[in-house]
Amino acid sequence: MALPHMMSFLMDAQQNLYNNDYGLASHCAVLGLKLTNSDLITKKLSIGCDTTTNIGLTSPDLGSQPGLDGHNKFESDTSLTRDDYFLADGDKFSFNGTLFE
């Protein structure tokens, strides 16, 4: 059975970047497609813009491809120069030079 392109791309990225084995990579890829509200019919997701209407299926039960327009899908609250709020006892304002190096 051939894997859809996006799922195989997600699995390949996890295996090469995080050294995940095939089982974990496939499990995470399926979760990634489901949790990002990707299109479950074509098994594609978009990080660009809302492409839901491009596939002609607009039912919310079939999923959507919100891309970067979908809040909290591809973003994180990280900083290259500041500590995390929860890991630094609430001090998210002070500059951390070791993170900047």
C-alpha cells in the first residue's frame, strides 16, 4: 500500500530529524494529520493558507487545511534570548546570554 505524499513526507522528516523508528514515525504522522485538522480524504495539510475550498470538500467532518491561518497549529511560544515562563519561575523578561550564543 503506497502512503499518501504528505504522510510519507512527515514520516521521513521524523525518521531523519528525530531518529524515530518506522512505527513511531507513522503513529506521529497520523496524529499530526488528525491534530492539525488536515484533510482526511487527501491526507494533506497546508502550512501556507486555508486551502480547504481548493479540494471541493467543505464538510467540517472531513477536516480542513487551515494552514498558518489556523491558530496554534504551527506556532510555539519560544524565544532565542529569553527563558520559558514556566521553566524560569515566571521570569520571562530577563535576557539569557547562554540561549543567545
